[in-house]
Amino acid sequence: MYYPDEVIEEVRSRSDIVSVISGYVKLQRRGSNYFGLCPFHNEKSPSFSVSPAKQMYYCFGCGAGGSVFNFIMEYENYTFPEAVRHLADQAGIAIPEEEDSEEVRRERDRKTRVLELNKMAARFYYYQLRSPQGARGMEYLKNRALTDETIKHFGLGYAGTNSTVLYRYLKSQGISDQLLKDSGLMQVNERQGMYDKFWNRVIFPIMDVNHKVIGFGGRVMGDGKPKYLNSPETVVFDKSRNLYGLNYARSSKQKEFLVCEGYMDVISMHQAGFTNAVASLGTALTSRHATILKRYTDEVILTYDSDEAGIRAALRAIPLLKEAGVSTRVLHMEPYKDPDEFIKALGTEAFQERIDQAENSFLFELSVMEKSYDMKDPDGKTRFFQAVAGRIAGFELEIERENYIGAVVARYQTSYEGMRKMVMNHLMQGAPVRTAPRPADRERRAEKENGILKSQRLLLTWLVEYPYLYPTVSAYVRPEDFSDELYREVATMLYGQLEKQELNPARIVNHFTETDQQRTVAQIFNTEVPVASQAEQEKAIAETIRKIADNALRQKSEKMNLADIQAQQAFLDAQKRQQSLSGLHISLQAGKNKA
């Protein structure tokens, strides 16, 4: 769905960012801004700031930042159009929908109807569990030591032994057979006609990150097959794109996620206080799951069953998580099979100890691989180390290879030099990994460039905070003087706003569509440098202007084509501006008085 810029700006302007974020984060005023604990990473001291003047948020801890739209998108996992609609609804703004095609509107309506139907079914199962017919299901859950609060929290229910009871109930509510088919709640055959997919099962509603019921899982009562049954794929349910428990885990303050195998593991772990637990839905972890996890965390601890199937599942998951950029460790639960058994036997403190002791995924892979070799036989041990060296040679970074060589030497008490030579032999036999150190002058240049970028960020931040400085700043520094393409684009837009006296930094953030770009722009407008007094602040601004002007002049000189008359003129103009900087004086008080 495309919304015109004027509609987006109306929604943003009527959605005060402090009011919106206060509904999610406890904020306290500190000076002109508000601060609270960041909802996107675990922290003890508030580093999450919200600026009513800029209508932006920024976390100085993890770098999350942007406009009110970005916050809703990141917190609720909404797309941009969904965030616009959500805020428009809250602000009471009617937004146009006519640009959607008839087909798009029909598909959206179909999804809405299936979600509503799933909600009706979830309520039906919920009340069935608490009825006399649900006694068997309730007994099962109580035997698993689940509390009433936990059962309610996860919306657990029960489908009785009558295989048409839900069908008859939903038909009594006027639901069409076509919609029942679309929902995945029913099955059809020639002999029975339409009947319930779930019966004689404890029901686990499956929710998306926004707590909407998108499907169901059912655990059979007794020895029936299959033991666990999931909803089929529907217009709202794709098991490879969802994780059970993510709707709660995403709000956990823990930095890592605990990934386990099934519904009961997630539920029992949440009940024990480990609210960062999730599970894939009746399938092995996929690359899509890994990508979803990366949205919320950089670290995963695999808490799969300790049997052979659990070990195989962990070995499949590790490379997928690594490819997605997620650091992975493996929790050992021996002598117990799964987290539920472990926690019941040894308690939460012992389980937390196991979390703290979780093994690096590469070392876990080696411990599994080791079982294929006779480590008591010299030849077997040598073949094992050759295989290990081959794995280490696969790491791209030299420092990573060095770290793992050290870890292997420490674990297996072998020769460091011998292990390193094995790794180098593998590298020489295969495609070489470029490890040449960067020359010192390039290091210094990179450091200098980073310093220039920080100066440019500071100047743009100060222009937002002290817009009355614009005439002075623009006399010496032009948008083309910013060395990074993104910075130049931001400077051009900001200068345009200041020229028209229509300062709106949040609108600049919304101009960019990529999340990384939006975060960078948020950082640009939230750069800080500690100063003790107004006089120091004024001095810092003047020095920053000089530094940027000097850098711009130097770059123009290095890149100038002597045959290019325009380039020569641009250089001469920059040179004049730079020469006139000697008498530059910044007065914040004078500017405030004018403002």
C-alpha cells in the first residue's frame, strides 16, 4: 500500500512521539528530552532518549533510532504501511485505501476474516478446557505442573472427542464453509463431509508477534498419532515464518534467545521465568527462522533435547544461524532430556547456571565430530586434528582462526604450532584467505576519516538543536562539503528545511527506506560531545566548522581536474570561505535571543 507524503506527514505530526513511546516504555524527563530503559536491548541504566523537539528516539547503547514510525515498526514488527495505519487509527485519521487494487483488498479482507475466525476458535477451545468435557485436557496440563496463570497466559484450550463440535458451533455463528476451509480448522472427505481438524487434543494457540492467533497446535490425549498436530499453511499461517512464544520473548530484557523444540518446553521455561524462550513450529529451524531471530537478538542458545535427534537438530541449526549473523551456543542438559525435565528436577538456578555455561557452537560441533574418531589411537587423533584444522581454515578472519586454534589447543592439550601449521596447510591447498594487514598510513587515514564523519554528525546535530546557527554555518559549510554520500543527502534536506524555516528532522528520517540508513540518520541527529560550559560549546562549534571546511578544501584540491573550470571555481570559492574562518565567533546566547 502506497500512502502520499502529505498523508504520512499528517499521521506523523499528529502522533506525538513521547506520548506514543510512553505506552511502551516508562520515560522520565531529563532536561529537554525523555529517557528510559531501551526496549530493544537489555540494560540497567537508561540510555534510550526521546526528543519531543526532534520527534525522534535514539538509544546511545544499541544505536536503535528514528521517527515514531520506526519505533512502531521495530517494536511491533510492522511493515511501514502497517505502522502508518496503526498510528492513523490511534490519532483518529482516516487514510485512503482506494489505491489498493480490488484483488489486494479482497486478499486483505480474507486474511482479516480468517484472523477473526481463529480468535473465535481460540475462545471456543479456551472455554472447552474449563468445561466438564475438558477435564482430561486440564488433568494433562496440571500433571505437567502448569499453573492456572500460565494456562491463561498462553490461552491453552481443549478440543473434545466429538469431531464436529467446533464445526457446528462456527456454523451456528453464520460462518461459511468456504471460510472454514480457508482457515485450516476443518478437514473434508466424501464420507464425513466437513469435520474438525483438531479433536481429543490439548490446544496451543499459535500467535504472531502482534498476539494475533494465526494457527493452532494440538497434543493428542492418549497414544494417538500424530502426537502433535499443527494447522496447515493458510493465508495467515506459514510455519517457516513464525516462532512459538516470539510474541512474548521479543519483550524479554535478556540479550539472548533460548531456542527449544516444542510448545511445552517454551511454556514451562516461561513459567520458570525464562521468558526469552521460543520454538519452531513442528519443523526444523530454517534460514527464515534464523533471519527472524536476527531481528531481535544477536545471540541464540540452543536448548534442544539431549538425545540424538536433538543433537542432529542443533547441528542443522548452527550453520543457518551463523549465516544470518547470529552467535550461537549450545546448552547441555544431561542427565535430563529437555528443559522441562531439567527445571522440574534441579530448579531455575541450576538451569541458569547451564545457560551461563552454554558451549560455543563450534566447540560443540567438534565434540560431536570427535565421537567419529578413535582418540586413543595416534592415527585416529591425527585425523581428527586434520579435520578440525580444515574447519578452522574455513573462517574468513585471521583473528577468528587464531582464537579457535587457541581454544582447540586449550581443550585438547595439543601443540599450538602444530595446529597452526595444519590450518595454514589447508589454507594453502584451498582458496587463500586475504589476511594482509592494512598499512599504517591507511589505518591513520581511516581513523582521520572517522573523525571527520563525527565532526559532520556533530554539526548536523547542532543545526537541529540550534537552528538559528544556520546562516552562520551555511556561509562556511555547504552540503557538498560533507564527505559521505548519505551525509550529503541529509545535509541537503536539512539545509532546505532551515532555509524555509520548516525544521522537521523526523521527516528526513522517513525519507529513507532502508533500516540501516534510518538508524544512521538517527545517529547523525543525536551525536554528542561532552562540554562543561556554553563557552566551550561555542568554541567546539567553531572548531568543528573549521575542521569540516579544511577537509572539504583538501578533498577538492586532491580531486580537482585542472581542465575543469567549474571544479577550479568551486575550489576557489571553498578557499575563500576557509580563509574567512579566522575571525569566526559563535554566540549561542545571541542566537537564542533572536529566536
